[in-house]
Amino acid sequence: MAARMRGYWVVILGAALLLTGCAAPPPRRPAVAPPRPAPPAIRTPQEYALDQAISKFHGAPYRSGGTTPSGVDCSGLVQTSFHQAGVNLPRTVAQQYGEGQPVSRSDLRFGDVVFFNRYCQTRSTRYLASMFNPSFTQEVCHNGIYLGNGRFIHASPRGVYIGRLDAQVWRASFVGARRYLPNGPPER
């Protein structure tokens, strides 16, 4: 009986200690200021117009040869968006790639157009063609508009959506980039 009573007291004492520990206020965390948001990028009037034009296309369905928010393909998205910003570009991806100022991937900024060899042909056709013509692997057949922070908007068979340049499919098929807008303030 004494051993049994001792067991009850151990349980009661343990519960009391546990409740006492829970009742104590939590330790104070050191005051840390929240990170400051990055200042908004200062946009030129042309960049602002381009941004407004792009926003009309987000979520639009894909349509080969299309140039409107009711249906658009990749080069139509680029051509129409830039036209609304006052820059006239040719219609096809290959023609657009031949225009503008080449930009390295590390120097991309809002409004640059990124080019890919994705959607050209099937992988096996591309592989066989590249065996006989090494420059074939640099063929461009898809593009999109760089938005910043590694993101770009483009029209693919899934419709118009935002992709990430660091995604494997886009890293592997990236061919180059072009700048059509005059240099404005650098991105922050």
C-alpha cells in the first residue's frame, strides 16, 4: 500500500511540475525587424506599356498564328505586346531572334525576350538532325518575355502562363535572349 501511495505522489508531483512549467511565460524572442521589401523597379514609360500589354494575355488560350487575348501563339504574344509598347517586331520567332541586342542570361531584365529550341520537333528528330548539322541545335522556335526574378511569360500549347528559367526543361532548351527596349534604369 505504501508503494502504491508513493506511486500516486510521484504522478501528482510530476503533473504539478509539468503544469508549473507550462504556466511559465514563454521566453522572449529578441526583437528582429522584418526584412524590408525590395523597392519597386522604376519602369520607363515603354516598360510600363509593355507590362500593361502583357497583363492582358495572362491565361489566354493558345492558338497557332494568334495575336489576341482570345488566342495567341508565342511570337504573337511577343509581337503584339511590344507593338503596344511602341516597338515593331517581325512576326516569327526566328525573325524576332534576328533583331535586337543580344543579352546574356546573367544580364536579363524586365522586357528582354528569351528564346528556346523547345517545341521545334520531337527529341529524336532534333538529335538526328544535330548529328548532320551541328548548328541545328541552335534553332529557335519558342520565346517569351522575361518578367524578372527568373520568371518569363509565354504562350505554349497549355496557354499563356508564367514559367521559370531555372526549370529543367527551360534550362536545357535555352538558346539566347534579345533586348528590344532601350536601356532604362537597372533592376534592383
